[in-house]
Amino acid sequence: MNTLKRIDPRRPFTITADGLKRITLGVTGVTGSLEFPTHGGASHREQAKPRRSTAVPQRVILVAAHADRGALDDHARQTLAGAALIADSATEVVLLVFGEFSGDAAALGADKLIELPMFDRRSFAPLDELNALAACVAAYAPVHIFLPDNATGDGDLGRRYAAAANASVATHVVEIDAAHVAAYVQANTAFAARKLPEVVLLAPNAVDPKLPFVGAGERVMWRFDGEPASQQGVVRDLGIEEIDAAQLALEEADFIVSAGNGVSDVPAFERLAATLGAAIGASRVAVDDGKFTRDKQIGATGKTVEASVYIAFGISGAVQHLQGIKDCRHVIAVNLDASAPIAKRANLTLIADAQETIAALNEAAAAARTARGTGAALLNSTAVVEGALA
């Protein structure tokens, strides 16, 4: 008799006390008290990684980046990984975070973490940040300073510091090792290389953030006592102008809810998007059916997006659509088909009817709005999404 256990390919997941857990076919996994059949002795849980170095540090590489809602974005994690990969056993990687940080610094490759929660990414304080960075450099005397070369504050801070300190700098770096950096020049028609400078501004996707090791992850209590430039009248923050998320270009949206063939009540879907403060996207099928305009289409033949949070309602996840969301940080899928391609891409999958889920979320938002007021309802609805990603 054949006693070989088979795994139903239509149900590549299990429901546990911790919620829905996807499993990889032919791989062992342990969740709670449930054990899955072994195959080759592999474990579904990620094996513990070794420390990059346990030697006494003689040098420091400093990585500076802004946090967003307590975490570093992909570009910042790539920059930190780049510094950790070129650091030798006698070099310590110090991470300076502007803003609150609740992530795992060791897993990202940092040996020490300095957190400056007084700096909010939504506020404009370039001189204060420059003074804080300079003070940290004076305290640790790093041989190199790494920052993401982006348009959200880090790239500007790196250039300001290099100019103020008269330091050597390389921008838009796409290639790096312990001896040199390289970047495209002359409208990307030439490739230039130079010796590793004091300040390195790394281009996005130049380094794979997945590391084979971890750092020490020591949290350092470091206080910056510089006088705020805003109080000296040098810089005045005019604040951020809020606009309706529906008016935001999908390429610039940080939070997107997207509808597919499983969404039949478009007005209800649009009400949910407005409540969550999210931009609206759609699959090609939904656009072809006339439910949404062509500018809302996400995929290889539509828009490519880089949202921090992407919620797909009733989208099966054709390869063209998955290509359009490949750079999204957190993907949540609501779909009745647990084996749909979108479920394999998603960080969190809810096996449920998309339309019923939208209605339930709208009802929950309406109840919260009645109980606590409009502003609290918005916060409560957003907290549901953030809690699911925690």
C-alpha cells in the first residue's frame, strides 16, 4: 500500500492560532503544535545566521537614513547592507536613524543603532539634521558615511554634509566593493569608477538587502543637544500640503487599494479607499470591464508602483499584474482562491470574498466614526492595516 503523504496543491496554507500561514511544498515547518511532513530535513523556519564579526572594532562605517513609521524603506536597507558587506572583521557598522525605529537593526546588518526620534520625516529641518550627523561623525570618526541617494531627505543630507565638511563624495552609486565605487555618467552613456570616497550615496537596487549574517544590533543611547536652527530663524517649515489620495499619481502613492474582477460594488470600494486615505488602482480585467479608467491600471501594460502597502481585492495576480507590484513593500491579498498567484506574492493573504470584506470594513469604519468621530474612524481603519503588518 502506498503510504506516501500528498499535499493538496490547491491548499498551500494552514490555519493556526497565529492566523494564516503559507507553506512551501516539500519543506518542513513547525507552527504552534502542528508539524508538517519532513522532506530532506529542511526547516521552514529561517536558520539562525552567524554574527558578521566578533572582533574588537578598530574602524567605523556610519550609515544614516530616515525612518518611516518606525521602519527603514527598501532603499535604506539596501544601503545598510552595502556597508555591512564591504566591512571587514575589524570594522563596526553604526546605523544612525532619523526618526523612531522599531525594527531589528541586527538583522539588517548593523552593529550599533543610534535613534534620533526628535526628527520626523514629515518635518523639514535640514540644518538640524546636518548638525546631528556632524556631531555623530565627530563622536565615531567613521572612515566612510553611507546614505541612500533618494529625494526624501537622505540624498540632500549627504550632499549637505559633504559640502560642509569638504569631504569626497560619490553620488548615484550603482556598483561598490571595499576598494571602489562606480556610477553612470554623461546621461548614462559612460561608466565611471573611483576609489571609495568618504561619503557614499547609493542608488536604489544597487545591493541585495538579504545578508548571510547579522550584526551585533546594540542600541546606543546618544543624545544630540544642538540648538535647533528653526529657533534661530534660519529655516522655517511651511508644513506639508495634504491632498486627496485619489488625485495622487499611482507611481507616487505610498498606500494603494486595488480592485480586480472580484469587486462588483465599485462605489463601496471607493468609499473604503477614501476612508483609508489610499490611492485607487485596478487590474487590467477591471479596467477592460469599464469599472475604472485606464490610468488606474497596474501591471506590465499599466503603471508600476512602489507603495509601502498594497491591498489587492479580488485580483488573481496574472504575471503582468505581479510585475507591476514587484517593488511594493507589503502586499495584502483578499481572495477566495488560496492558490491564486497573488497569494504567493502577498505578505498576508485573507481567504475571503472581496466584496464581503469591503462591506465589513466600511461598516467597521462607520461604527468607529459614530463612536469616536471622523478623525478617529480614519485612524482606526488605518490601524487595522498596520496591525496586520506588525
